[in-house]
Amino acid sequence: MKLSFLYTTIVLLFFTQIIRAQDDDYYTKIDHLTINMIPPTELQFVTIGEGFNMTNPWSPVHAPNAPFKITTPAMIEKVKRLSQPKKVLFKEQMLADPTSNNYSYKFDQSVDETTLAQFFYADISAGGLGWGVSAAVNYVHNNYNVANAIKVTIQDEYTETVNSSVNANWKILPFSTSPLLSDQQKWHTFKSLYGSHYVSSLVYGWRIEIVVFANTTNDNSKLSIKTAFDTWAISGSLGADISTSMHRATTSISAKIFCGSIKDNNNSTLPFVLTSLDQVIDFLNKLHAGQITISGGPIAMSLVSYNASICQSYPQYCKYFDIGSIPLDVNVIPRGTIFQWTPPREYINKDGSVNPPPGAWLVCDARNHQLNPNVPDLSSTFIMGADGNSPIGTSGGRNFVTLNATTTEVLNDPKHFWAVGQAGAFHTQGALYQHKHDVNFGDVDIRPKYYAVVYIIKM
């Protein structure tokens, strides 16, 4: 048992190290990306022209060098103005001051898996199960009841975009000319220094996102939750009666605040993440009462690939931005590789479905095939080598066949065996009695002896 556990641990470590060492270059090759949830760890680095490695778009990694960074006095002044602390005023308060800080409110009664995966991505990643976007979506599918999810968004209506024309001219040679480095190693080095994209525009302001899961035992749960938030949006208050109703209608709730900072009247910093209903109600009530001050910050950013600037300044290095032209390192698992995998018990869900191992892997099943046609559905399927008659991607064969047998007419054979392995196979017929035999074997399993595993594919 201990040896089995040790073997499983080694295999998982192998998967994690190999996968994380290798880049899934799908997102790094996209020319334009927009990020609506900037991780708090990266907020301090978010400025126009700053570089980020966008291997994982939900977890951008700041690069140390920023060849296009812009810090003009005018931009610094604008960012300073947008980052000023503000009291959030509500409907009845805005009548007295129409120019005050406004807010918008949106209630989404149906939420898709991708939205939830992005919202919970930090938690999933912290558990070692969400390194890639696809893996996070798969995790949400298997661990959350999406049909019961509700999303509430409250944000500043007067967000402003900081946008500036970046002078994308390289002043230095961006790629190493060392003959000792392979093309793949040069590409890795470039991303570690500059990232794959640079920030082209920023949206400043604040945004509160709340995800609620309704209680399925109460048919009116979603309606009760909507009524509570609608009441808050109008009056800005969640009283004791509404709080009681919310507790009955809710199974879990989580809130995230995207902004520069949040402080109470004592100038104490408040958390950016709330994980209980009482915390959320207390926060919203204090926000309405003017006991919380929010300062704006970058809440969304658009990024542009270095592709165009490299191809313009150094055409010979343009190939590095074409994923098809970069040879794979010998230690890298190519995208599209399919492995047979026996998952540990913790990866198997109650319904028998399987979560993929850490990294950019997906299980080759019907659901993932529906989400992404590049993932084959290999459930109850053997793999065969492709050839001219069966090109890559074709499928065929079956697990069972139905056999029907009919003899020719028998004449002058009064006594004979009809060997079909069943009772009544031997019988005697009278002389000159013409007859034939019809036998239905039913569905016959034609598969060889097998052991069932899971197929996983590198994305």
C-alpha cells in the first residue's frame, strides 16, 4: 500500500514538474487579450507598457523587463486622480449630489462554468488542481452545482480607461544569438525577461463580484436571493428579516472586491475576499452607511502580443511567435499526446467521472469532447495506429456484434447435430423431411481481455 502511494506521488510530481516546466503556448500566441480579473499579487506591476507572461491568462506573471513602459507626468497624474478614495453613494443619496460617485448593479440568475472557474480560480489553483484554464473549468463542472449559481456584480459606473500609444520600437536585441541555445530555449528566455504581451490599456475603478449558491431544497431560493439584493440596490440596506431569508435560501456565498484599497472609518484595511453570508451582509450595509471607503484601481487590462513589434523590428525572429515553427525540446511533452492513466482515488468523483492530473491535461471523454472538439472521446475505445486507410482522427469498429445463423435446406438427413452450444442442439428428423435451422446468437462481446484505464490528452 505504501509503495503504491509512493508510486502515485512520484507520478503526480512528474506530471506537475514536466507540465509546469513546459509552456502551453496557446494564449501566448494570441495577438490581443483582455483580463477582467487582475490577481492582487500583480496589481502593483500593472502600468501601460508593462510586460506579462500570458501562458495562463487567469494568472498573468509579471516580467522584470518592460521595454515599452510609459510613465509620463500626464499619465501619472491621471492614474493618481482615478485612484483617489471615494465614498459610494446610493440612489437616494445621489439625488442631493448628482455628480457623486455612482454605481451599477447586475443580477445574473444563470452562470456558466467558465465564469465560475475564473471566479474561483485562485482557490482551485491553491489546491493544486487549476494550473490551466481547461483544468479549472473541468474542476468546476465536477465539484459545483452550476445550475444553482447566481452572480451579483456591483461596480463604479464612471470607470475610465487609461490608454496610450506605445512606441513599440526595440532599443536592444530581444533574443539571444547564442548558438548554444535552441529556438525553444531562446523563446523561453524571452518570455522570462519580457513576457509574451505588454499592457496596452487599463480600466480603473472598483468592482464587487458575489457568487451565491441557492439552496436546492427550497424552490423559491433564487427568488428570495434576488429580492434581497434588489432591496439592497434600492434602499442600500439588508435588515434582519432579509438576512434570515438569505440564510434559508443560501448554501454558500463568496465575494471578491477588485479595487485599489478598501478601508473603514478607522482607516483599517479590509479584506478583498469575503467567504460567509454574514460577512457579505455586514460589508454591504456598511458600504451603504458610508462606513467604507473604496479607492479605484486597475480592474481590467488589455494586452498586446510582442508579435507585431518583433516582426517589424527583427523579422528574423518573427518565427518565434508561430507555434508551429518552434521545435519542441526533447524533454517536453507535445500538445496532443495521449496517455493511459490510472487515477488515484481522490481524482475520481462520486458519479464515476474523473478529474485530470495537475497541468494542461484533459480527460478524453464525451463531455470534454463536446466542450473542445480537439479532445477525442475515448470512452470504451481502443486506440489504433493511423494509416492510409484510417487517417488520424478517424474512428470505427464496435464492441458487440449480433450473429444470426441459418443453415441451407437439409434433405434426407433424418439424424444430425446442430452444434450451437445450447440445449436441443441434437435432434432427429424423419426421412425426407426438408428443413433448415435459424439461430440468433444475440449480442456477442468481441473485445479481447482488457483492463480499463482513463485516457488523458496534453492540451
